Amino acid sequence: MSEGNFYKLLNLMLRAGGMGAKFVLILVLSKFLSDVAYRDFMLVITFVTLSIYVLGVDFYHFGIRDMLTGKEEENLSKLVHTFLFYASVYLFFGVVYYVAFTRLDFIKPYSLVIFFIALTEHLLQEIYRLLIAFGKVLSANVLLFFRLFGWAVYVLYGFYFDGGISVSRIFEVWFVFNSIGITAVSVYFVLKYWRQMLSVRWESRWISDGLKVSAVFFAGTVILKTIEYANRFVVDYFLDDIYVGIYGFYTTIALIVTIYINTIVISFELPPLIKESRNDPGLVRFKGFQRSMRKQLTVISLILIILIFPLLKWQGREDYIERLPVFFLVLTGVVLMNLSLVEHFMLYVKHKDKRILRILVLSGAFSLLSAILFTYLLGLYGTGLSFMLTGLMMYWLRKSEATKLFVSRTIR
């Protein structure tokens, strides 16, 4: 095995170990928690996941692209500005959270700890993205592995060897492991760069420029994550508690495809493509990216299809097994969305941000309307069908826009 392949395998093992432990935790909870408790747990995870993207305002799209293509000596100042900006966002989010969300029935019993989980999850997400962007892939995945594996193992130990563990305790342990990860990174960063940090001057214009660019991506990301996760709330509104758990369970498994693609394909191959895009006007190098994407999607999809059957047998719940077709519908949608990322990034490196947003607005509107209509008419199968058709629509729109862009360039 070559050094490059070993490095990829190690990173895959670390990320798979962390995400795998979290997945096993979700699997175990689906087996042992009551339907109501598991429904609350899945809705909290969904809320935290959506909060991460709201808190980031997608500023990283501007920040990382600017750091990778700008002057390297200015990157530390840009990093400091980025996290000071996030601190101001957290203050605003705190007010909104208290007014709008603490009264929701699945948040109210755990409102304080969920708030801090959302903040720490966002910080860790941004740290992970920055490490990936600057080529520190191994460090990023070590950090991810520690916090996810540690949290999951602690909870699983409580279930199997300590007579059980409450949902509130699960959230508390989640927050503790997040805090440890953030503390470790913060101490390292401050000890290494504190002298340079003292000389950083506040540049509000960089933040304002970033907000103008990131606003487009932020709107798009909110829509994209609504497509991926909001269906769970639609299911909660129209169907019983048990269906929220079933749909959340199958979407969690299907979204492993996205995690895998981010780890193996995008983390390693996209940053160099962004850097080289200025010297590659026809984006010829994206053909290799596309081949790799197709191959990896085929591999991970087949693995999940094979694994789903023994997982369901172990779980031993007939209500989940009876609705297995929902998994295949959602998996198809996830694969189509990931396959269309090639065209998405072709538009991204050419700064076609408005086209990207238009695609997501159309896909998001279709997703929400079709989810409501199909869930009302067809139940859980309708929710899965809506997700699959949304994936197909997004694939077609991205492909069409990318084709039009490069055909027009060729004609000119």
C-alpha cells in the first residue's frame, strides 16, 4: 500500500470510527428507548444540526476561499476576525433561542444544555473545516474521532453495564466531550500564535465583504439542510411518534453516504481543485473528480445496502423492517444529491453564486411542498418519495446549469 493510500485509509478509519460510534449509539437508542424518548432525541439532533448551519451564516464559504486564494501572511488575521464574528452571532442566537425555541416540547426539558451543544457543535464544525482546508486532514479527523467516539462509548457503557442512562445525561455527556475538544484546540492555537494575535487589527470591511458573499451561500445552505432534515418535522406533524424514529433512523444511515464522500473525496480532492481553478479555465481536472465521485458513491451505497439487513435483524423491530422501502427511497435521493456536487463545485469555483442559490431555492420549494403533500397522502412512503424526487431535481438543475455555463464559454 502506498503512503498516500495509507493516509486516506487512516483518515477514513478515524472518521468512520467516530461517525460509526455515533451511528451505533443511534441504533442502540432506537432499540431501547421508548418511542417518545427516541422521537425527542432524533428531533434534538435535527435541531442541533440545523442550528450549526444557521450559526455559521455560511461565512466559511467566503473565508476559506479567500484564505486559499489570497495572501498567506494575512490568514491569521482573517481567522481571528472569523471567530470574533461568530461570537457576535452567538449572542444574537441566544436571544432568539430563548424567545422562540425553549418552549418547544422536545427542547424545553433540556433547553440550556441543548443551547450550549449547538454552540460547541458549530465551533467544532468550523475548526474541522479550517483544518481540512489547510491540509490538516489527519488532525481534523483525530479531533472528530475523539469527541464522537468518546461520547458514544460513554453512553453505550451506561446502557449495557451501568443499568441505563437518561436522555438528559446523554446530552450532558455530549456537551462535555465537545468542550474538551474545543479547549484542546484553543490552548494549542493560543500558545502557538498569541504574539501574532496581539498585533491583529480589526478590519470590519473584511467581515462586511464576507457577509455580502456568504449571504447567498447561507440562504442556499438553509434550504439544503431543510431538504435533508425538515422532513422529520413534517413526519412529526402528520404521523405518530414512532414514524419520526423510523424516518430518522433510515435517513441517518443514508446520510452516511454524504459523510463518506466528504471524508474521502471532497476533503482530499476539492481544495487543490479550488487552488488550481484559475489556471484551469475549462476545469478539465474536474473530470477526474467526477470519476472518483461516481466510483466512491457506488462503493458506499452497496455497502450500506448490504449492511441494512443484518442491522434490522439485530434491532428486531418489525415496524422498522416493514418500512424498509423508505430507506431505498432516501438513499437514492442522497446519492443523486452527492453526484450533483461535481457540477455544484464547478459553479462554485467560477463564482456563480446566484445560480447556485437559484437551484437550491427551486429544490427547496419543491422539497417542502412535496413532503407535505406526499406525507399527507401516502404517509411515510410519501416522505421518502419526496426526498428521492428532490434529489433527482437537484441533480438535473445542477447538471443543466453547469452544462450551459461551459457550452457558452466554448462558443465564445
